[in-house]
Amino acid sequence: MEMNVKLQVFEGPLDLLLHLIDKNKVDIYDIPIVEITDQYMEYVRAMDNSDLDVMSEFLLMATTLLDIKSRMLLPQEEKTEEGEEPEDPRAELVQQLLEYKMYKTISYQLRDRQLDASLVFYKEPTIPDEVLKYQQPVDLEELMADLTLNKLNDIFQQVLKRQDNRRDPIRSTFGKIKKEEVSLEQKMEWTIAFAKAHNTFSFRNLLEAAHSKTEVIVTFLCILEMMKAGQINITQEDTFTDIMIESRIAA
Amino acid sequence: MELKEIENIVEGILFAMGGTVEASKIAKALEIEEKQVVEAINSLKESYAADNRGITITEIDGAYQMCTNPEIYEYLIRIAKQPRKYVLTDVLLETLSIIAYKQPITKSEIEKIRGVSCDFAVSKLVEFGLCAELGRLDAPGRPMLFGTTEEFLRSFGVSSIEELPELSQTQIEEFKIEAENEANNVEVTI
Amino acid sequence: MELKEIENIVEGILFAMGGTVEASKIAKALEIEEKQVVEAINSLKESYAADNRGITITEIDGAYQMCTNPEIYEYLIRIAKQPRKYVLTDVLLETLSIIAYKQPITKSEIEKIRGVSCDFAVSKLVEFGLCAELGRLDAPGRPMLFGTTEEFLRSFGVSSIEELPELSQTQIEEFKIEAENEANNVEVTI
């Protein structure tokens, strides 16, 4: 029999078997196992055996076929004691082939459906800005439903108690030992940089970044130092008004 | 709220949202019954069809999505580029069919039917968004179970798994008859 | 090509494209005159408006775009924007209680009491309308002062801050001592 299957690629051993059955025009329920096995083996021998995974799948089926073939060649068993027909060694393979064939057929139907469905266009969401920008109003009544004045009072007391607990009872009495939060050198550098970047500024401008009383005082010392060095001029219109600083080192 | 008014609101919502929207969600937003929403959508669909309009509404797993009428594809493709998301080879299609009909299913069950390994095919289908992991089977090794997604239904133009071409015992019988006929027609080939 | 047919195709094109589409581009795809496209779009627009439909078409610089009818924003918001549940967390409650009892108060004072940053909490309380900025403290850095709002009082059914439950006398004594100690401790060290 002519073998022109070499060029064809099969999805797997079942695919190849179905092809051989189709090509030989034989009944899937009565596979001429000797014939088909020979053809199958011929194909496998001709296969590119570089892909071991694929190869092993085809070889596994080959052993199944050879097993069936040998069982078919054995003399037919008599009817079993219960009078049942002995099972056809090909039965399991036939079931597998039928099931596979069924899904193969279905997959062609699905392909057609996909083609039809691809004629339809969908679109990305286009949610209007008005909708995207919408902020849900706060429902105070709902938000405050569980809160009472007494509860608020309790919470505040707890907060204060916790603040109290955080304070070390012994150390807190030392009082005067405090870590130097800001170094004069660092603040000096920062203030000079600020003066280089600004022509005129107020003392309050400088204090916006200040986090503590210490830092405010250090900043003030810096200003005095810079005035002494002639880097800045300061003016104050009245007592307690803002001190205006004119930089002489501005770029 | 009158049917016509519901129709108009539903139209605007489906247009703006782009994706699928559940009828129940619309019903809640409009403070009406879900069946009123479904009625409005069906009425809308009919009026689109009656006038052979350029848009239509499709149902996917109980949710609704606005889309174009397939009849205008020819003109549309000249302007819009249909994003070709994936090409399904025979292997992928076969694997997808098995998953679609037997979901939830494990890889080893798929392999048993196809007779070959399916790791690559399944991970491709997951990558394309056509299949997804559904959870683990409570069995030794706790294998992963796979099933199809909403995107699968959309790409294949079906509104639910039940709508897939039937796969029943009768169909298997048909295959049998087909096979027998084939055999009878040729008889002498061995 | 008849006007009705052009309308339907244009409808599908505008829907699928989502963004603006030039009339000339549609005319080219349909192999008709641009003015026929414009005529179809105007007719489509009119029929949308006549039925008060959920979609409409806007013109932007000679290009056209399909969009939702502004009248349905209200419903669209309920669908597109998940309703959020605002809650007063413990952090917010604590911050609120501090502001209520110590107002007017600066953020740094609140931070001193709670021991942690309060920027987020304060801005949330302002967003909720429970607290508001009262003005700046006349001190170095001119920090912002915060206090509770009328809405805050109203939600408790009280008319002034004085009606808040008092802190116990012993507690107030403790605060005094504490405050005095603190004042003594601040003898700047550099």
C-alpha cells in the first residue's frame, strides 16, 4: 500500500490512526489490526525522531497496537462460563478513537462559530468624565450612626491615657536631658543654600520647615551668624513684625 | 418608570460600559425589577433588528453587552482594525473543545482523550484568556481544574455553555452509523 | 446607497471606534460623498434626540463621536462607580476626639498626643466635613489650626462645644500638672 503520509503532520497517535482508518476505508469497529499496525509502524519509523516527547507518545500507541495484534493472533477463546462473548481486544481503542473523533468534529464546528463571531466588534468602555470625577457625598448620619458624645469622650480619655503610658515615669522627671534635634552646622548649610536661592525673604519663610522650638532658635542663631559675616541684611519695620532678610550672596 | 425610558437608560449604560453588564446590576441602579430590565433589553434588541441597525446587544452568561451588527463588518474593517488576538491551531481547538464540554477538567483527563500531552495547549488557552484555572480537584496530587471563560463565549458567539452544539449519546450514535456506512460502502479493502 | 443604510453603517462605525472619526474617512470606506455621511450623521442625531435615546453623537472639529446622553449620568454613576462605604476608623475617631476637645489645635499638637503622623486622618475628617481649618496660629511657621464644624455638632444634636461631656475634675488636674511639667522641661538645649 502506498505511503504518502510522511509529509503530513499529525496531532498525535490517535490522529494518525484515524487517518489510516479513513484512508483504508475500514470500519472503525472492525479495525484490520495487522494492516493498520504495519502502516502505523511504517509511519513512526519515517518520523523525525528528534522530538523525544512526541516520539514517545507515538511509540506508546505502537506498543498498544502490537499488544492488540498479538492478542488477536491467539486462538479465539471459547465463550466464558456465563455464556458471554469474549471481549474484543480492540474495544478500548475503538472507544478512545470514537471519543477523540467526536471532539475533533466538534472543534471544526467551533472554528466555524469563531469565524462568525469575529465579524462582531465590541468597544472599550468610554465612561464620561462627569461620571469618573463623581465623588460620592458623605452621609454624615450614616457615618456617625454608632458614635455618641460619651463614646467620643471615652475615646479621648483613652488617647490621653495612652499618651501618659508612653511617657517613661522615671526618665520624664529628668526633664532636662534632651537630644540635640538640629545641629547648628547642618542648619547653617541649609540657611546659606536658601539665601543663595532667594534675593529677599522673610524670617517666617525660613521657619516654615521648622518642626520644633529648638529648630526655630537654631535658625535664628544662623541668621545672626550670617548677618555678622555680612552675607545678609535684615530689616524689621516694627516690634513683632516679620523680619525681612535681604541676601547678598544670592546668585 | 416606563419601558421606553428604561430602554434609553439601558442603551446609554451598555454603550458607555463597553463590557458585559448584569441585568441585576442595572435593575439595582434604576431601582426597578430585574425582569423589567430584561424586558427593556429584549425590546431594544428587537427594535435594533427591525431597523437593521448598526448596533445590537448580545447576551453572555446572563449579562449583556453592546456590539456591532455582523452585517456591517465589511465596511467596519475598512476603518477599524479588528484586533486579532490569537490564532487557534487544530491542537488548541481540539483541546478547547474538550475543556468546553467536559469542564471542570484536569490536564490528565484531557491527555487521556487526545492521547498526547496538553501542557502547552492549555497554557496557551489560558494565555489567550479563553480558559482559566478554576481551582484544585480534591484528589491525590490536587490537580488543577480548567474551564472556559466569558471571553471564550464571546469569541465563539455563544451566550452560555449550554448553547454549544450538542454533544449527546445521539451524536455518538450518529458517528457510529456514519462509521458503519463508510465500512459497508467499501467492504473489500483488507 | 440609501440614507437609512448609511445611517446604520455609520452608527456601527462610530460605536466600534469609540473615539472621534472624520466624516471623510467614513465616506472613503463607504465609497460615497462626504456630504452624504454628514447628512446621515445629522439624521441619526435627530432620531436619537427625538426619542431621547441613551446615546447621542457630538461633533468635534469636523469629526464625530458617539457618546452617552448626559441625562443618564445619574444612573451611569450608580453602575460605573461602586458605592463606597465611608467609615470612621479608630484612627479617625481618636483624631476627631482630640480635635473636639483641644480645638483650636495644630497638626503637630495632635501628633504629639497620638505619637504618630496625622496628615491623612485630618484631611479625611476635613473631607467628611467633620473638621475644618480655622485659620493660622500666630506663631513661628504659622501652622494651620483645626476645629470641629457645625455639622459635627449637629450630628450629635448639640449646639456648642461646651455641651461635650466634660472630662472629670481629677483628669483636668492631671493635665494641669502635666502641662506645667512640660513647660519646665522646655529649656532649649543646643
